[in-house]
Amino acid sequence: MRDPPGAIFWCFRRSRPHSHCKPSSPSHSVPRDRAAAQRAGWHVLHSVTCPPNPAQVPKYHFPIQGGSPMVLESAPPMPADSVLPPVVINTTNLTKIFGNRLIAVNGVNLQVRKGWSFGLLGPNGAGKTTLLKLLLGLQLPTAGRAELFGKPVGPNSADLRRRVGYLPTNPKLPPMMTPITYLDLIGQLHGMTAEERKPRLAALIRAVDLLPAAARPIKGFSTGMTTRLGIAASLMNDPDLLLWDEPTAGLDPAGRKYTLDLIRELARTKTVVVSSHILSDIDRVCDYLGILHEGKLIYCGSVRHLKQTIGRNVVEFELDGSERALDALSRKLQEMPEVAGFRREGGLLELRFVPTERIAAPLARILMAAADLDIDVTSISSTRGQTEDAFIRILEMDEADGFNRAYNTSPTMGNGMDSPTPS
């Protein structure tokens, strides 16, 4: 039996009256999970997930073998952060104003945790590139602060930048250098020895499919080849964090697919932050996203939450059946409590489920009802347009706030931002 993440284990063993497992300390070593507790001779009685308020932990009455019933009192919950990955990026009221003329980044408060694939989404000019440069310490903030790996970042934070792989938009690389000489230079700048650099650059050139052009001058490279070499350069130091700015800009479909597939692969082992104005790219490779609008972070949450709650759980059908049968199906949909609403034009049916409901069971009933009415379902889509609709709705909500935006310092939060795994 597996216990929920962040559970408190209520335990009993004969040598002690009663206890609950909590994080080990130098003076108190207690098992951290059910199996360890049982191996240590503890009798595990019950486990509960920590609520935010200790007063909400009830008292539990358990009969003990060889003894009278025991009351286990409430105990303080384990800190929430103890079950979460560490914070890699943290910004507080981060603001950048250029020459008292342009507000590029406007009071951004953001946290990105280890292992996340995070998309920074916004139209051109929203402040994405400026934000990434502030995170790298390449630009000084006008106000606020940025931290990487728990340390403040600034112009002298070379030690932090060694742990980061940065890919600018359409990288401009030395035209007379070759991939071999350029990556060798990058390795030297990171303080790598020749024994470390040579195998690493050879492996990366092969990985980005530039072996045939390894000795050619960069000036003759296409946009896709230059981007792939920039990707290799960002990985030369085997970084813990990747900051990639518009990595698919200017690429043909094959190059774009290659880059997105690579991001998905790298996200298995690294923390990845990708900025883009292309919503479908973020949707394909990221679990979490932040939406920047006019320099302000107006949404921060999981992609799934954006689709399901703000995107309204929309499912679209293409149906083939008689008008009488389609009308009968519409009447059945009106009787289903899980259906928040629907719209039908001929054989096209757009169905919106109640956001808090799971859709698998009612969806199965709808398909069975269609079969009973001799209606063929020629196609079904649960994602088309959802992310786009949700994105537009977020922007509209921000515009509708009007002057209230001056007092709203936090972005709209999506469920799962504090989860150790994508929600």
C-alpha cells in the first residue's frame, strides 16, 4: 500500500507510548515511510495527508493489541516545502524600465521549481527576452530582485551562470568560426579542460546533426543550422537550468519539430524555461506556463488547469446521422447534469462539461446514446482550440480589470503550482 505524498504516519511501538513520523533531525530519528516504520518495529496504525491547518487534524481512536484503546492527539503538519522540489528561479517585484520611457517588465513575481518544463508565453514585445536577461544578470533590474538556485543574481554572478544554458532568439554566432572551434571556445569560457571539452563538443555536434558541417564556417549556415549550433552551445556546460528564448523562431517545420522533440527529451533531466509567442509550441512541450502581457505576469499555473478550468472542458464531435436522431441526442444532453452547455450546427457538436466534473463517464454515455440512435461519430476532439480560447480569455480578463490592475500584484494562479509533479 502506498501512502499519499506528504502524509503523516501515525505509529505505535511497545517501547514508546505513541508518536507520529516526522522529518529526521540529529536528535530524533524516525522512519519516513510505511515500509521503513515496519522494518524498525513500529506498528503503523493510520496515515493522513497534512492539511494546511494543524487544528484540522482530527483525533484518532485505535485499539492496540494487548492494550486499551489509545487516542493519538493532533500534531503539527509537515512543512509543505518538505515534499516539493527546490525552487530554481525566484523573482520578487522584478521590474525593468528603460530610460524612464519603456516599462519592459512590470513587478513580476515568479517561482519555477526543479524539474519543471515552464513556458513563458506572450506576444512580441511582452517582455519575455528582457525577463530572461534579468534572470541571467545580463541586465540590472530597476526594482525588485531575481534569484537562481537560492542566490541573488547580478552582473558578477558568473558562478550561477555556469549552471545555466542560454539560447537567445536567432543566435548571432562568429561567422568565421566552425562548430568545432566555436564550441571549444564556449567550453574554455566555462573553465572546462581540453579533456572535458573535446569529447563533449564531439558528442553535441553529432547530437544536433551537424557532423557534416563540423569544419565549415558558420557564415554559410541556414537559420535551422545556426539554431542547432546555439542549442549545442547552451548544453556545452551540462547545465542544470535551460533558458531558451524563442527557440523555434524562423525554423521550417522539420527544424521546429526537431527543436520541440529535443525540449521534451531534455525536460526529463533538466529544468527548462522556454519563451515563445507560439501557443501551440508551449502546449506541446510544457507542463506549466506563465503568461506575460505588457510586461506583467497575468497568469501562472499548469497548462492542464488553463485548459480544463479556463478553457471550460470543451469536446467537439463530428456526427453523421439523421436530423431526427441528432435532435434526440440533443434532448439527452440537456438532461445530463455533467453537461454545462452545448452548441450544434448540423453534424458539428461542441459540448462543454462542468469544469469540476470528470468527463470520461459522461463521455462514454454520450457515445453509447449516439450508437443507440444510429449516429456515427466520425471524429472527436478534446483539445482543439481550448488553449487558444483560454489564452485569449486570460488577456480579456486582464484588460477588463482596468484600473484595478494597479492594485493586483499577483498573477492568476492555476492549480498545481506547488505540486511536485505536473497536475
